[in-house]
Amino acid sequence: MISAGAGTTFTDGRPAQPRGGPTVLRMMLGGQLRRLRESRNISRDEAGRAIRASNSKICRLELGRIPFKQHDLAELLTLYGVTDSAERETMLELARQAAVPGWWHQYNDLLPSWFGPYVGLEEAASTIRTFEAQFVNDLLQTEEYARAVFRVRHRRASMSDIDRRVSLRLRRQRLLDHPDGPRLWSVMDEAALRRPVGGRAVQRGQIKRLIEVSARPDVTLQILPFRAGGHAAAGGSFTILRFAEPDLSDVVYLEQLSGALYLDKQEDVDDYTVVMSELSVQAEPAGNTESLLHAILREI
């Protein structure tokens, strides 16, 4: 019997969406199909020909990057030898639910195509580890700080556009208040804390917010001080997302000015995990964060 994955419950035979909604369902479904394909020694090229698609499309489907069409999925299940009607219907229902837009789709006119998948992954993650080189982590920004960041990044945007971008960021922050929300572990370069984004008052408000959240049991904050010198993350900010679902591999997210990279190959994830561990050692212990933030606050 094909399982929808741990944490996905069934009601009247229909799989219920886990936290993260369609993004996670696509990843679960894609991973199941990859295992079915590999168990029958079928190449991606062969699978692509069966649905009149390319090798790269099969790759994107298996990674959960794009939704499944019902007829494509049905043909792949036949190719992979899945003939049991109940198993096929479970998979097809997963695909139907995975095609339902997530809440963030109401912001599609603002979101670049490469960022939408990240919001879904962020929603589904059990642990989020980040290194921030330029700005305070998105999930910890005050409304005023977020607004100042968007004004810098989108100088020609209208006020209503900026308001909606701020609204999206604040909506994402609710994730940390969910009973089953993720654990956030963020290492921030001292430069991100001392950069006066939005001016002195905004900066002070942001530091005070960080002092508050540093006491939360589900948030770990570390500061990488200037005196640490060079560090392992010379390439800039990055995020590692880990999921409770056993079938979902960790994902490394790297955002650029006009695009983003999603790395899920084990060797890539391992490399960034090592870098993150090194940064955590180089940074001040989390127990020192509150006193360091108070020191910065006194200097602003």
C-alpha cells in the first residue's frame, strides 16, 4: 500500500494536507514516484517518453517543483506497475490536493516565481537554520524594519505594494506561533545588527524585538562578532530547512537578486551543514546573545 507519508492523516479515504500544504504534498508524491521508478529500474528518459515529456520535467516532478497533471500521473503509475485501484486513487488524490494553491498565492503578483516554493517549504519545516549576513532574519523582523528593508529593495514600488509585501512577511511570521511550528536557529553577522536600516529608532526597535525572542525556547539566536574575523560563510546568507516527514530530504535555500537555488543533493546539504556548524562554533554562544544585544542597544 502506498503511504502518503508520516504526519498525513486520512479522512473518508482522502489525504489531509500537512503543514506546508501543496508544496509538501508535491514533494511527498514526487519522492514516492522516484522510489517506484527506481524500484523497476526505469530511467528518467524512459519515464519522460511515457508522458511525452523531457528528462528534466521528470526530475522537477520528482523534486516536487511543479504540480502533476492527472493523466501524466496515471500513465506513470501504470508504467511503474501500480495497478491496485485504491493505491492509484490515493496517489491521484494527493496530486489533486497538491494542485490547490497555498495561502501565499494571493500574493502571486508580488512574489517572484522562484520564491513561492520557499514559503511552502518554510511552512512545512520542523527546523530552520539560517546564517544572515545583511539583514535580520525575515521571521524576526519588526513591521517597521521589514518596511525599511522593502523600501531599499523596491525603491520604485508604490506604498500599497510595500504594504502588501510587509503583510506577507508578517503572515509568514505567524508560523513561529503555531503549536507545531518549527524551531528557528539563526546565526546573524554583527553587521546585520549594526546596519541602521530605517534609521536609529527602527534599529533600536528591532534590537529590542530580538532581545524578546532570544528568550523563546523554540528560537536560538547567535551573533557572529566582528572580532571573529573571517568565517566559513564567505558566500553570504543561506538557509537549511529540515522536515519531520521521513521521506523529505533537507533543502538548502540560497537567495540571489533575481533568483534562488534550492539544493537537496545530499552532498550539497552536507557541505552547508558543516559550514553552519562551523559558524555556530565561531559565533558567540546563545547564552551570551541577550547581553550582546543590550550592549549594541546602548551604543545605538
